[in-house]
Amino acid sequence: MTALNSAAASARESVIWPHRHLLGLEELSADEITLILDTAAAFEDVSTRSVKKVPALRGRVVVNLFFEDSTRTRTSFTLAAQRLSADVIDFTAKTSAVNKGESLRDTVRNIEAMGVDIIVCRHGSSGAPHLIAKNVACCVINAGDGRHEHPTQGLLDIYTIRKVKRNIAGLKIAIVGDINNSRVARSDLHGLLKLGAEVTFVGPPTLVSGAFEKLGARVAHDFDSIIGEFDVINMLRVQRERISSNVFPSIQEYSRLFGLTNERMRRARPDVLVMHPGPINRGVELAGEVADGPNSVILEQVTNGLAVRMAVMFLCKQASESH
């Protein structure tokens, strides 16, 4: 922990993490986001050790409270907590008292009463983690709520970009696809703008509302005319489960106009970073060769997610114990 403490202490010289919860990036300052990134960098080497653990949360209990299906996010939080030496409990709504009519408030208060220190919540309703945070004394971390935010995904995206490009300020970043339904796009936007990047949302008008310009994004509907501008292209999954009507003629038509194909990659910058939060619909959002190609950092995003989630749990728990 010596290297971690040194790096974290250095990062804290300019800002102290004050938050017991992480509910979104919209409410964080640039310095607070940078503190998370710097703390994550200090945790990064834990995953390369022969014993992949540090005692930062030894004796603490983390509950994964997931009301939506998830593989990557749940597994990433579980591994991150275990590498901090915490005990982890998985809660699945389908087998819980929620199905018997118990309210969310009663569910989380009963869970907390068992001695839980951190609740990691993923929920289909926007604002659910905020409701939980108002009703418990333990830490709450938002693992995705409705169409609102997915802050740790936003942080790991930013961390990955910073690691490769060294700096966020001045970068031109495209986020392409189903923006209206994307909590990832919102978290990315809030974090990237605060760190000085330019963000363009790209997609058909039915999936990218002009209202996002009020949040600071540039909105574009012609991918081909601007693809050569960007340092980073983040392709989003078409969320068919959240789309209530036919917002484009066909998947084939969508892919033709907005998919990151081999041909489009030839017109992008040679050093452009290709990202995707997963899961990928190969042949829809991007070609398989692009997903697996030299510009892709998709697997690096997954790896970096562990360090970022370790940092978030560590900082939030520290803040709760200092209050």
C-alpha cells in the first residue's frame, strides 16, 4: 500500500474527496474527477501482482444490488471489491422480496441492517441510486440508472483516453449511436467537458436529440462528413430493449450510415482511438476487424474498469469514515 498511499496523497494535495456516494459525474468538479483517475492509476498494478489484493477494504461488506441484467459491470465491481479485500454479496432482484411487493426503500434498509458498508446499485429507473442514498447511511455507488448516468463507465472511458492520449483537454471526441437512451453518453459528456474535451454526439435525428446541445455537446447527423476530425470515436450499442418504436428503417440501414466500418476507418485519423462500452453488436455498431484492430482499446476499457471501481469504492468509504 506504500505506492498507493503516496500516489493518493499526491493527488489529494489539491483536492480532498468529500463524497460518501458516487451517483453521477454531473455533480463532480474537474479536480474531483482527476482525483479518481489518479487514485485508479495507483491501484492499476494490483491486477498484475501474483497476489491480486490490497487490504484497503478488509472487513468491509459490498453488496451488488442489481435490478437489471449485467455481466461486465457486476463482474468488474465484484473483482474490484475482492481486490480491496472486501466481502461481496450479490443481490438479484428476480429472486428477492422485491417480487413480493417490497419497496426499494425497505429493501435497501433491510440490506444495510445486515452490516453492509457499500451498496452498488444498477436499476432501470433514473434516480433510483439517489433514492437509496437518501435512505441509508452506507456508501452508494451508481452502476447505471435508467437513462440518467453510468458514472464508473464514464470514468473508465476517460481513464482509458487519458492513459493513451496523456491529456483530455483539447481532444475531439465523437460518441456515436443511440444517444437518447444512453446513460454512458451522458456520463462521458459530463466528465469529458469538465476536463476540457470537445464532445460531438453523432447519430440519426431519432436517436440524437438536438436538446443535448444545451448540455454542451455538438450534435451531428452525418458521420461521414466529420469522421476525420476526431481523436477518439466511442461507438455505443443500439439498445433495442429501450427503443419503443422503429427509430430507423432497419439495422442494415443504421449500420450503413453510422457503423464504424473498415472503409470509414480508412478516412479517420491514423491514431484515432476506437472505444465501445460493450456488449458489441458486431457488424452493426462496428466491424469485427475494427473491434479487434490496432486502434481499438475496448479490452483496455474492461481492464481499466477494475482500477477505476477500486478507486471509487476506496475514496467513498474513506469519505464516509472521516465524517
